[in-house]
Amino acid sequence: MIPRSSVQEILQQIPILSSSTNLISSRFIRDLTLLGVLNNDLRLTELGNELVTSNEKKQEILLKKAALSLPKMVKIKELLNPTKRVTSKEIISKLPKDFFDGLQESSKVIYATKAMTWLK
């Protein structure tokens, strides 16, 4: 699995975590759990507690590190070329059809684009 939200969207959720995870939109719960910020009981993990007490720059570093621990994110990173701009469609074409959620190419482009935000 890969995050469906961008880094910036997740960063916007961090201040809300300090007050109550019940206030987080369900669309972000999946990603926060996937990244290890929340556990299955929707409680802050050690990473979640560290994010809440960190400044935004450190939050971004910690979140990107968590994302890079996901096998599919590692695979996407391998396909990126540091000297040439790679598009979402190029990434999609180099991966198996079922790599990204969604059946439509437009959905896959959205998910690939969001995933690539984590690797910049």
C-alpha cells in the first residue's frame, strides 16, 4: 500500500492529532495508520507522539522516512531519475497493472502523483 494523501495534506493533520484523533477525517486515517502515526485503535504511536511535539521541518522528515519504509514506495523511488523529470504516467507504465489502487488510469495518475510527493 501507498499513501493516498500528499505530504502536505498529512502535515495539516498533525495539529489535530494533539487534540483528538476523532477529529481527523476518515480519508486521512488510512494513511496515518499506514505510516505508523496511529495504531489500529486510532491511538498515537511513538512516531505519532514525536510528530505532535516536533516542528514542521522535522515532521516532514519523519513522515517521509516512514513512507520510505513501505515496499511500494521503495519501488517507486527506484523508478525516479534524479537527472530527468519523470511523470506519473511513466511511473505507471513501468509498474504492474495492479500496483496502484483503482481501475481507471486517471485514478492511478492521482495515486502516483501523491506518492511522488513523498519522494521529492
